[in-house]
Amino acid sequence: MRATKAIFKKEFKSTAANPESLMMFIIYPAVAFVMTMLLDMDALPEDMRMAMPNLTTMMAAIFAGLSLIPVVSVIIARDIEKKSLRFLMMAGVKPAAYLIGIGGVIFFISFLTSIAFAFIDGFSGAYFWIFTGTMMSGVTASIILGGIIGILTKSQQSAVAISTPLSMILAFGPMIAQFNEGIARGLRFVYTQQINVVANYLNAGITDNLWQSFIIMWANVSILAVIFIFAYARRGLKD
């Protein structure tokens, strides 16, 4: 617990001192808000209105998939370059403590961003918390996936090179899936796709099938967590 707190405080100070990092958590809900305000859905033809994806949901899925994976991977790759991770391992810091310390900062700020998305989309009551819980499930998966990439790469540049295309697939895949049933089926077991699924259910007033989406998302989280533990141990053996 002491190691987790120390890592969390260090990363929180680093993030708070970096306006560019903080802007990443603001820009997506800001764009969603502006797009929602500018686009008059009632003025669109009915067929176009029915085919139009939910803009807030789309930006929320992009935020969860596109932004967080490169950020976490670069943070961990930076620790590897500076030999910080080696000292933490020598001090007996466990993989869960390290990931919670690093990811906890991203998780906390992403929680505030997710609340902003929920307000913009007009969710309230139980729907508000279901949507927020869905977002945080996706955020958790992205943090762990970013951790895996960061642990397995040798530099910040290689972490960016690997995480960026992967995060783009995870972010924009669900958006494309709204227009292509084949892609939607292919992404069925991907956590970013389930963010869209849950949000669409909530916008349609459907809550019966939500448990399936949460099972898929937390299966993603569990599998990625196991992979991270092995990757952390592998890095320790290399060091």
C-alpha cells in the first residue's frame, strides 16, 4: 500500500504539472458538447436522423480507446528508460501495486471525464451510473493494455509506435461498426465496442441485456490483467 501511494503521488504531480496531458481529458467531452450543440437533430430528415450515431457516445468510446493506451504505455516506458522500474522491482513492488499507482491517476481523471460525458448525453438516475460504470470499465481495460505495451517495449518511441495504431483500431472500430454489421460482429468481444452497445441500449431505454456487455468488458480486464502480471515478471527477469 505504501508503494502504491508513493507511485500515485509521484505520477499525480507529474500529470498535474503537464497541461498537455490534462487537456487530453478535457478536449473529448468539449468536442462532444460543441458537436451536440451545433447539430440540430430535429432539422435532419428522419432516415438520416435514425442512421446518425450518438455523437457523445462516439466521442466517449474514442476517448476510452484512443487516448489512454498511449499515455499509460509512455509513462511506463519512461520508467524503464530511467531505470525507475528496475529499482521498484528490486524493492519488491508487486505488479498490482505498480499498475494501481500509475493507472490510479489516469483512472481518477478519467472518472471526471466520464461524468462529463454522462451529463452531455443527458443520462440521469440509474442510467447515469450505468453509463459511468461502463466508461470506467473501458478505462480500466485501456489502462492495463497500455501498461502491457509499456512493460514490453524498450523506449517511449517504441511504446508510441505500437500503442497508437492499436488504440486507433479500438477507438474508431466501434464508430465504423455502427454502419457495418460485419465489423460490429467482429468487435463484439472488444471492450470499446461494448461502451457503444451499453450507451445505445440506455438511449433506447433498454436495460435487460446490459449484463452481457459488462461480462465481456470485465473478461477483457481480467485477461489483460493476467497478461500484465506475466509481462511485469518478464521485464524483471530481463533486468
